Amino acid sequence: MATANSTPTSDSTGLNNRAFWLRVAALALPVAAQMVLQSLLGMADVIMVGGLGPTAIAAVGLAAKLQFLLLVLMAGIGAGCSVLVAQYSGADDFRSCQRTLALTLMFGTAVMVPFTLAFGFLSHFWVSLINPDPEVVALTATYLRITALVLLSTQIIVIFEAGLRALGNTGVPLVMAAIAAVLNVVLNYLLIFGNGGFPALGVAGAAWATLLSRALQLTGILCWVYLSGHGFGLRITHFAEALNRKVFMRYFNFASPIIVNHVVWGVGNATYHILTGYAGTDALAVMGVIVPIESLFFALFIGLANASAVMIGRALGGSRNDDAWRLYRFFDRLTLSVALLFSLAVFICRPLIVGVFNNMDEATAALLTDTLGIFSLLIWVKVLNMLRILGVLRAGGDNRFCLLMDTVVTWCIGLPLFVLGVLWLNLPFLAIYLLMYVEDMAKFMPVRIRIRLRRWMNNLTTEPEPSTASKASS
């Protein structure tokens, strides 16, 4: 049943009118703000735990890397939900949006339960297999045991956020994430070092802060959904309708390439950063600065990719292919223009950025300056690929092409050349950093050609539905 809180499905494609620009901003900016918030929160956690010494930093860092890989898996599950909800909302089939959300919640929970048990009960055993330091293993295992339930709560949060954003509601996820971030920082302050009369729990305190802040975030989302009377306040009947073999197989066949794609990307991304460690201490110091800058830079463009995916997905779900094409052209040009503008700003501001890190020696500072120059000249390729893959091809359900492209380019071109440069040729860091862009350069033309062929323009709502599905406006 549609509610007053559901989002209208019609998207204006009058690209020059004020309402259209406000719509783009409403979809893109909250997602960008949330990504910036998450990046800053990650840096804050490292800084606050840093006072406990290098062993604590290593333990929390290892735990964070393990959780990041699972977060990539969660994001893949959420992405499948997002694309389908956007298309069903474009087809004015809100009942199918509800069923998709219910099915994704059950599937995501089933996937995360084994990991939750492994983190909660077996972490000391298997962490010792990937780290030889017994002190680091003990602290990491403690952190993972306490935060085991975070995996389940985060998966549910990611799915609800994906569904709400696909309906155009980006504000609620941002507000709940902001509240959770503030609580996380406050609890870190109280529990890590025992401020305000609380016990000094060290790494365990950081873990409890993470667990409690995520629990509050999930509670806030569920309370808003159910108390506001939103259509995503699911009932038993919605879950019962989702327990249909045909519905599940259709969802699984659609979503599984997205999920595998996220895992392939996550493991590949982690491999790049692990291999960078072999390039020397200066390289690690430079990457320690570049990675947060990249994260902040990408935040806006992830927001634009989200906006394009929602609006193009709705157009395709409503069989408005000409509108979808116009939206692609608009977002493509907007993304390129903004990326070039921001790149120019970073290039000009390189001395100011390097100056913030006044404790660097002269050689490292010079290396960072040159690295920022390469970043400014080439980052537009990564940004355009991200927009075209996440915001356009995924919106039309062209998931197998995206999986094939990422797998072949990452594991057959990008990483082999990177390994060759780092381990065999011993290239200087600037050349190694340049190799990180080979993957995106190799993707650029195939992705552009695929979009031009328009094979991604699929209406995913046209297949016959089970008899229990009925249509309602979202």
C-alpha cells in the first residue's frame, strides 16, 4: 500500500528547469555528505585509538580491513535491491518494491550469519592464521568478538538505506548516519581512555562504541520507517510473499553478478594497497595522505552516481528510454565538468595540501606534490568510469557486463602490471602510482562503447509477476 511518505516516481527530464536541478541536488548531496562523514569518522577512529600505541593501531586497522571486505559484500547486496526498487518505483509497482526489500533483508541476513558466528566465537583461531603477532591477534580478536553483531545490524542498515535512496529519500539515511557518527566519537572518548568516570577499556572500548552507535543507527531507521507509516515498514505478509521460488531465483540471478562484482573489486582494491607496502616507507606515507583525499574527492561523485542510478532506473522502469538516454548525457557531462574543475583546484592547491603535513621530510613532501599532480591529471577517468558503471549500466541491470569488465581488467591487466612494476621492475613510486590508473584507462572505451550501444536499457519490471503481487503507487 502506498503511503504519504512514499516518493513520487515521475522524474522531470526538463534539464534546464529549477525543479530538475533541485531533484539532482536532493539525491546527490546527502549521499555525498554521508560519504564525507564516513571518511572523516574513519580518520577520527584511527586518531583516537592512536594514543594506545602501535599495537592497538595495528589491531584496530586489521579488524577494520576485515570488516571493510564484508562491507563491500553488504554493499553489493544492497546495490541489487537499489536497482530493482528504482525500476519498480518507475513502473508504479510499490508492492514489488516492498517484496524486493523483504527478500533482500532475508538474503542479506542469511549471508551475514556465518560471518557473525565466525567473528563472535572463532576470531582468535583464524586471526592467528593471518597475523603472527600474538598481542595483535589477542586485541583484534577482542575487537571482532564485541563487534560481531555489527555485521548483522550494518547489513540491515545498508539494505534499508539502498531501498530508501532508490525511492529518492536520501535525507533519513544521512541524519541517522550523522547521529551514529557523533555517538561513536563521544563513546570512543569516554570508553577508550576512561573519561567522564567511565572505565578505560582501550581497544575494547572502541569496539563497544562501534557496536552501540550502529545499534542506535539501526533503531533510528526502523523507528522512522514504522512510526512514520512508510511503505517500507514491512509486515509478515511481505516476507511471506518474498518466500517464492520464482521470485527468489529472479532476484538471485539479477543480484548475484553485482555481489560477486563488489567482492572482486574489494579484493582487488585491497591487493593494490597491500602491494604498495613493498614500494617503501615514503610510498606508504604518501598513500596515507592520498587515500583520504581520494575518499573525500569521490564522495560527491558517488552522490552523482546515486542520483543518476535512481533517475535513470525509474525512467527505464517506466519504459521511458529516451528520457533515460537524456539523463545519461546530462550526468555524464555534469560529472566530467565538475571533475575537471575539482582536479584543477587540487592541482593549484598542491602546496597548501602538502603544507598541512609539515612534519614530512623534504623528499617525501616533493613526492607527495608530484603524486597529487598525477592524481589531478588522471582522476577524471576514474570518476567517469564510476558514473557510467554504477550510475548508468547498473541502473539498467547490465550486471554481467560490469562483472566481466571488472574481473578481466582488474585481474588480467591492472594487477599483473602492478605486480610486475612493484616486485620485479622495482619502479619508482610515481610510476607505480601511475600504474594504478591503467585499470581505469583499459575500462574507459569498452564502457563508453557499451553505453553507446544502448544494450543496458532494460526494463526489469516487465517479466510476469506472481499472482500475489499487486500494483500500488510509491
